[in-house]
Amino acid sequence: MYCIAVFRSRTHTIGFLRYLRSQGVEAKAVNTPAEAKVGCGISARFPCEYTKFSKQVISALGLTSFRGFYSVKKEGIRQTVVRIV
């Protein structure tokens, strides 16, 4: 299981990813799952234990295009996406 942060702006997604990586968080760009039904097409993937930290980063950087956090769980070819914030 992992978490994603969904933004409406690719610029905000990339800026968020760069900041997380600069802080030593293992983060990468992924396609936004269709189940999320929002966003610009790419999202930031990171370990769920960094969700609280990620909230602080989004606020501090003023990333106004943020649309939510989702947990993603894969079981074989099945994927479950649940909004967490």
C-alpha cells in the first residue's frame, strides 16, 4: 500500500515531489488512478507514513491546486483507491 497526493496542476505536483525528495522522502510521479476522478493526470506517490508531513508541506508551499490524499492498495491486477483526506 502507498499514498498519493493529487493536484490539478502538474507544476504543483512536480514542486511537491521535488520538495519531498529534498527532505529524503522516497517519492515519485505516477499516473493518477481513474478511481480518484480528479487531478491533472499525474500524482505524487509516497509512503503513507509521510501523510502528516505532506500536509504541512502543501500548506507551507501554498499548493492551492491540491485535491486530496488517497491510499492505493494493489492485489494482483485489482487496485483499491480510497480518499483519506
